[in-house]
Amino acid sequence: MIVSIRDVSARCARCGETDFRQQDSGALRLATVMRCVTCGRETTYRALLDSIGEEAMRRANEALAKLKKNSPRRRKARK
């Protein structure tokens, strides 16, 4: 299962892969234990969602910095 919101996918903190499996059957909850299919590292669904939020914030801050860098500077008005 790929945990994603729009174009941001959660990645395993150990190997960087995006495919996870739910450990137990049943409804998916924040506390549900998930396991990376590639390396087997365990995490929670909540931690995966948190990592998506952090990546989204990183991208937003990067975009803002780029906009500030590329925007024309205003001259101060003389009094």
C-alpha cells in the first residue's frame, strides 16, 4: 500500500521505499502498525502521515524561498 496525499508519498525512514503493509487486518487507524515491504522496518500509519506533512512543508518552504529569490526588489520610497 502506498500512503500518499496528492503527489506526496510517505517513504520508509530506513530505505526510502514507498510500499507498506498493514500488520494486522481490520480498519486502518492512526495507531495501526505498518511495515515496509522492502526492508521490514515498522512504523505507524500516523508516523507515515506525519512524514507526508513534513515533506509538504519542506516543499512549500522551498517554493517560497525560490519566489523570494526571483521576485524583483522594491526600492524604498524617499521622504
